[in-house]
Amino acid sequence: MTPASFTIGLIQAQALAGREENLERAGALVEQAAQRGAQVVCLQELFAGPYFCQTEDAAFFDLAEPIPGPCTRRMAEVAKRTGTAIVVPVFERRASGVYHNSAAVLGPDGAILGVYRKMHIPDDPCFHEKFYFAPGDLGFRALDTPFGRIGVLICWDQWFPEAARLTAMQGAAVLFYPTAIGWHPREKAAFGAEQREAWRLVQRGHAVANGVYVAAVNRVGHEIPAAGGDGLEFFGASFVAGPMGELLAEAGQEEAVLVARVDGERIEAVRRGWPFFRDRRIDAFGGLLQRFG
């Protein structure tokens, strides 16, 4: 069956200090996307506040919330008001001492259609996510909305072709990647351009290799933690790529609302001409279950 066609929206924003401010503004930006025709809207990773993972501080666990919780309830009101499905990234409190970097998908009636928990957890300077998040245990998932079938992956997941493949294999027409990626200011001059381009290139490759749309949703702004230091400069550059890697919409380093069309007939046509799923040597891929070699 040919995938459905529908319109998606991406919200690229700068995080404010307070959760209430971020929720209020997110709602307003989703409304803007809906007014421009968006039916499925994705917010950025950990959208409800600044990127706290720059430092290791147990006090930040107080920011976590269950699903359903304050963020999903507030955005459920927005979903019902706008008639949209919304991808809502959440710092999930699963139990005492067990937390996840997650995304809930809300339907236009406000119901939770499903949850994805980030599978790949980074540990780099200013990205101390292993301190906060347990790896996801729900697997790679595609979820049905009333508008079409979508996949959700989160940030560091975007570098792994296996994650994109397994999600696309479940019938997702678009892979959403809510993201918080930025430059270390001291490295920007030497490496910034190639880092940003590598980030875009690998995701456009996922679109081509799987014959799907890819929507990467980053944040913007220079965030410096209270503990001090250079902080991170989030570079934005959110984009939507089509199933041949073509750029359909892209943002700069300012706040932006992007809208693009997911065309099910385009997916069908591309996959007929480039039948990667047909020609995959699934009998020879056992080595992927090894760490290396």
C-alpha cells in the first residue's frame, strides 16, 4: 500500500530558563505550524528547558517527569486545539533512579499514541548524557498517527544507519530526529563547518538508503551552564530531506518554523527505482550483531 501523504512541521527554538515559558512558547509555535498546514509537528530534544547535560549534577533529576506528565498534558491541550499530532521530547522519570531521554507522540485528540526512548546515549565533553539517561528499552518503533506512519529517533541516534533502517522497515514514511547538537565554541572556527555538514550529510544518507523523508529538529542559542565554562552554541540548521536526499526545507541559526510535505507517492516511486529493501542480503548481515570485526 502506498504510504500516506501529509504535512509536517518542525519547531527550532532557543530554550528559555523556565519550563512554563518554554511550554507556552512551544504551544504558540505549534499553532503557527498548524496555521501553515502542518498536521504532524515535532519539537526539539528536551525542549522544556536548557540543555542541562553539559554538567553532571544530581539536582537536575528534579526536572524529570513521568509520561503522562506536565509536558505531555500541556501539549495534549495544544494538539486538541490545533488538530495536530505532536512529537513531544521529555526527560522521562520512569522510577527512582531510572530516567530516559524520551519522546511521546500525541494524537490530535491529545491521546498518547506511543513513546520512544533514546537508544544511543552519548558521553562527550558537555554532553554527559550517560550520567542522566538509561538506554531505551522499547526498541526502534514506527507509530501510526491519523495522518500517516512516523518514526521517532533522538539526536545521537541520527548517526547510526541501523536505527534508521529498523525504523523505516516498520513502515515509517518520515523519520523525525529531535536534536540538541552544537559546537564547543573553541572548536567552532576549526571544525564547525565540517561538523555541521557531516550531521546533515549522514541524515540525508538515511533518507536515500531507506527511501523515506528525514526531519531533523535542532535548537539554537548559546547556552552556558550555571557552573560556568564556554557552554555550547547550538547551531540550528534544522531541515527536511526527501527520499533522494533532496532538501525540501531548511533553517539557519535563528528560531524558525519549518513546514514540508511528505508525499507517499514520491516514496513509492523512489523505492521502485531504487529497490534497496528488495536487494538487502539479510542472510549475510549476522556480523552486525558483533561489536566490531
